[in-house]
Amino acid sequence: MVEDVDPEALLQVSDRLKARLAPAVVVLGSAAEGKAHLLASVDQTAIDRGLSAVELIKQIAPIVGGGGGGRPTMARAGGSDPDKLPEAVEAAESAIRTRLRSSE
């Protein structure tokens, strides 16, 4: 979770984290201007193991009352219920762990 960050700044935070932690899957949530913002960023190593940023976003965006899309490496979503951001990020973590276990 990142406090009061707009979608563009969320992308910058994601890029910095992914570069520092590579190989990495980064899922961030932020509330700004009364809206929920989610971003998933997946590196090639994770894609090779079956993860997709688009699939993650499509799975968790409904939790915050929204939708989104993007590419396998980066996807974004917005929603109307920022109070549900922690639940959405936890759901993403669970989905990532499940997918990585099944690819071993």
C-alpha cells in the first residue's frame, strides 16, 4: 500500500521496486481523490512461471469495485471503494503464491 499517490506516481514506485527486487512481481494499491488505484508489474521471470499482470488485475479489481487491464508485464485498475484496497492487495499476494507453487 502506498498512501495518497496518483496512478502515475504509483507506476514510478512500481518501476523502482521492480528494478531493486528483480526478479519480482509488484502489486501496489493507493487511494487518491476518493478512488482506489491498483497496479501490477511482472518481470519476465515471473511471466515464464505463468504470472500475468493483466490476470492479476482482472482478479483483484472487482474487490475495489472497478476494472482494469494492460499488458502481461504491467496492468492498472481503478475502483470506487478505496477501503477495500488492503483486501485486494492480500488477494493478489495469495494468487501470486498459488500460481508460483503450481509452476514448481
